Amino acid sequence: MQPLEMIALLLAALLWVGLHVGVAGTRARGALVARMGDGAFRGAFSLASAVSITLLVLAWRNAETAPLWAVPPAIGWVLVAAMLAAFILFAGSVMTRNATSVGQEGALSAEPRGMLRITRHPMLLAFALWGAVHVIGNGDSASAVFFGAFFLTAALGIPSLDAKVAARDPAAWRGFAARTSVLPFGAVAAGRNRVAWREIALPVVVGLVAWAAMLHFHPSIFGVSPLPPR
């Protein structure tokens, strides 16, 4: 990769991560909301996010890349299976009210249901898995920066989001945190919650169908098969 292209990609990645971790997850957000108002801040933040992800995608597409490692087929199949977990987690995140999601703060006092019994951050874990799988599976320098940016955003966003929600309502947060866990099945293993299979059956089915569809259409959409070579 040429130096200028790498610099452009790194700057775009830093802008994306900095915007979501350095602004959205810090006191800077509170200061901006106090000055602009919550609605104006959300609008400006959405616009800035759209600009930053556009710059990141363009920088990645225009960058020359260099191979860093080769992935053995056995590891490739593990990555394919990890993406199934990511699809199921994502499906569960959009089908369940979650106190850590924007506009759903009232769910903090409700009993965690569905995928929240397994992890209180199904969406962020889904994006972290997606980023990690593509960093490892692609094994090239441009992908390491591009997908690594999304992995870092999701991974660093988890403790930041927990702290923000806890500060909003400490008492309700303590109860919510006691019944949930960041680590999948952590609260279940500790006896603080249980898996309700009926509550996650639909997300599992939807995630499985979406995963299978992506395996089928990935070559035509992205030009490469996610399945390991035989």
C-alpha cells in the first residue's frame, strides 16, 4: 500500500472511531447536548457519521493492500460459524427492546427478555464479531484497518455505553446489570438469568436465513466467496 493511501485510510478510520468513541461515549456528548439540544445533536451526529463512514469506505476501496497472513481452511470454517452467531445476535438486537439502545431508555426497569438474557449488548457484539471475522479472514493490510475500525468502535463502545446508561439511572442500572452480562451466557452461567428458548427462536431463525442468504449472495455482491477453498 502506498504511504498516502495508507495515511488516508488510517485518518478515515481514526475519524470514525474518534467520532463514536471519543464523542458519543464521553463527556463531550453531554456538553454538546447542553449547547445544541438533544435533537440537534442527534441530527448532527448522524450526519457526521454518514460523512465519516463514506470517507472510510472510499479510502478502503481506493487503497492498495498487501497480504499479511493466510488463513487455514479449518480456521475459515470457524469464521463462517462465527458470522452465524453475529447474524443471530444482530437479529435478536433489533427484535428486543434494550435499555442501551437510543430511544429505549424505559426498558431499563423491565425484565430483560430474548437475546438480552444472553448478553445486554447483542448489536455491539454482532458488529465486533463481524469486524474481527473480516480482519482475520481477509488477512490484508487494508482490511485490517477498515474492519478493525468497526471492531474497535464496537468493543470500546460496550464499556462506554454501560457507563452512560449507569449514570442516567444508577439504581435501575444496578438491577439491569445484575440480571444481564456483557459476556454471552455470563448471567445464565452465574444463575442470574436463564435462556428462554421461545423468546429467541425467531431471532435464531431470522439470523440463520440471513446468514445463509449472505453466503449465497456474497460472491456476486462483494466478488469473493466467504467459504474456505476446498
